Amino acid sequence: MSHPSRSGECRRALGTGPLLGQPETMPIALPGRPRPHARHGHALRTYQANAVGALARAMALYPGATFTVMFPRQSGKNEVAATLVAYLLRANAATGGTVIVCAPTLQPQARISFERVRAALAAREGMAGAADALSLAGDTIHLGAASAIFLSALPEAHVAGHTASLALIADEAQDIDADWFNRQFRPMAAAFGAPTVMFGTAWDGESLLERAARDNRRIDESRAGRRNIDWIPLHHQVGWEQVAETRAVYGEYVSQERDRLGASHPLFLSQYELVAADGAHGLLTHEQIERLRCGHPRQSGPLPGERYVGGLDFGGDNASGDATVLTIGRVTANGRCEVVDFGYWRGFDYADLERELLARTTAWRLERLCVDGSGLGGPLAAGLERELGGRVERIVFTAAIKSELGYALIAAANTGTLALYQAAVYDADLDRCLDELRDCRADFRESGRMAWGAARGHDDHAVSLALCLRAAQSLGAPRVAIGRKGAP
């Protein structure tokens, strides 16, 4: 059986490949094949075609090597992966071999990769003669004697027994557990010396993809000669500005995301700048916390013509040590949430607390109140819903919800859409809120989620603040009173 990785070229040592003779900005022709420009019936963009061509050539030259590909979000890295798999199937349809493609989940991620490869094969010019050889069976695509098998990389998935003789492809590799991949998937490529290609974006700096990319950059930087002329890199990376050169609308979208989230937001940095998120300095930096402190005063009640929202974090029973905190925010005409008051209760009787909260929310004329409805907070949230109706949004905390709230806090601190009042003298509520924000730490998890909370002590004010911000952002336009038909 003959495979590209076992050709005479592939026996060359890493870094001693032949001259390519083509500049980096031009597509590199695949060995013995047409350039892979077909993309679901239309052309790949230049930076995509460059990546596919370079990968296909390098996979034939460097047996057993690991390649890394990092593109910003929504810039077409999945099309690159699909085109590469489709090329491998076409190139080996007569001689045979297997490509293993894994993704963080089977449904939807691996199935999406499956459909992209199928579409790339179907759209290829000249496929009419080979159409009868293309067949689908479960999670496998067959083209002649070659196959691509699509698997879940979840630790509970049963993947043992597969062999990757042509290539091992990892989609969204930043979300794949590194230990599991190295234990279960890497051995699949060992028997034939098949190359491994990892696709994805940055995350926390220590993901499977980022570790491999760091090693590849170090190797690439140590090699003599001209990149893509004397040798083909192991690491391939495209910046969002490069994508924007070919798609102006993409550049406009990324610029809008930068304005919305802030240039230092973990999601913007990791997904578009390809810079690892870093929670070592806390959920918010010192500079971000200082930006929250503005000049408006604390208020004891609502002012005419202003709109108010609230966020309520329930502290549980007396034994928990947690406090129940109500944050009151004024929503300005431009959507800014300005905190004007706090309510703080510790050790209150449950019935007394509910009455006090109803009195506060009524006095402040809250148009929207986001309430912690988790656990023991459920009955309290239900009681407020009965009295206040649709103005209450009950929030049952999950990892995804807590992550959303934390990211929203960071974005608001970056963009100035959240502000705390200033106190002329010592203010215990404001001081507790600032202390908790300083103490909150971020822990970046899989699938882009962030866990956050107090490193020590409590985060009741911080959570209440995040809920108040959510209420402000979901408030909507003010209601307009309309008189009854026929009224004078």
C-alpha cells in the first residue's frame, strides 16, 4: 500500500525538504494534484488555499510530524480542514488508507465536519467519473479504497481500535482534553507514521492545540533558510486583519466586536487576536475596576423620568454566612447601567426578607429585576414573580450562565457601560463591592467558558452587580402609554 507519508520525499528529515520555489503569498500546489481551490462550489480565499497547499506538501515531506493551524473565529479554518481531508481521500482513492477526524463532540461538531467534507467532495470538478465510488456509512465517508472516519473526542466516547494511516485530524483542538487525546488518538497514527494536524483558536495557553503550537513555533524559529521556500512551517496562523483584506465585511464585524467587548476582553483576545486568555490577574484588572468608579452620587430613591433595574443575589439561610444583596441600577438613554444603591441583608428571617425586598423593588419602581433562583433562592424568586409578574427574570445558575455574566462584566468594564457611584465618605456597601471585585478570579474552561468567583470570602455583591447589568441589558425600550379608543 502506498501513502504520501511513505514516499521517497517523506523520508527526508524535518527541515531538509526541497525548495518550493513559491512565495508565501501564493498558493502552493499540491504534489501531483490540482490546487485545492474548490470550496462548496466556489474558490477558496488565498490564505485558505495557501494553508491547504502547504499542509498537503508538508504532510508528504515530514512523516509523523504534528502540524498546527490557528485561524480567528469564523474565518474559514473548517473549510481548510474539510478541503484537506477531501484532498487526502481523492489522492488515495485508488491505493487506500484512512483519515481519522476527531472533534470535541460527535454531535454537532464532528457531524458538521463530516458534512463539510462530503460537500467538498461533491463539489469537486471532475467528480462525475468517481461519483459511484463515493459512499457514506454512518460516520464514515468512503471514496474508492480510502476512508475518513469521524469520531468524538469526549473521554466517554469509545474510540479504541481505529488506525489513521493517512492522517489524524483534530478539529477545535483547543477544546479537546490533552491527556485523553495523547492516550487514545495519537497511537492511531503510530503504525504508518501518519501526520497529525490540529485546527482551532487560542484559549488559555495550555490547551492541546496551544501546547503543540508553542512547540511548533519554537522548531520553526530555529530552522535555517527561508520560510515556505527552503522549508515548510509546522505552525500555520492567519490574523483577522489578513482575513479582512479579502473580506471587508469580516473586518467590520471584528471591529464591532472589539468595540462591544473591549480590546482586552478574553473572548476577543482568544478568538480574534489568537492571544491566550489569562485569568492570573483576576476577573477584572485594577484598571478596569478603577474605570467603574464614576462621579454620580448614591441615591435613596428614584428620580422622576429615570428608569431603574435591579439584580438580587440570594444568600441562603443564616448558617451559610452569605449575604443577600440587591443592586439598584439607573439605565441611561444610551444604555449605560449606573449603580445608585445597594441593599444588604444578613441573617434575616425569610418572610421578613421577602417583605423587605418587595418594599424596596416597589419603592424604586424597578422595570426589571434579575433574581438568583438557584437552590433556596427558588421560593424567593417565585414569590417576587407572583407580586411583580413579568418584570422578574429568574436566573438558575449553571456553568454557562455564570460564564455569560462574567464575560458581560468584563465587557462593561472595558467599554464604560457599567458604573458605580462615588461616595464622599466611607460607604460599607461600595467598599464590599469593590473588595469582592478585586478578589474575584477567573478560571478559563473548555468550550470557551469561564468560571469565576471569590478566591476567598464572598462574591455576593459581585454576583448581584452582574445580575443588575443583565437586567439593564435586557430592559428594552420604555413603554409608551396609549389612551383608550374614543377617550377625549
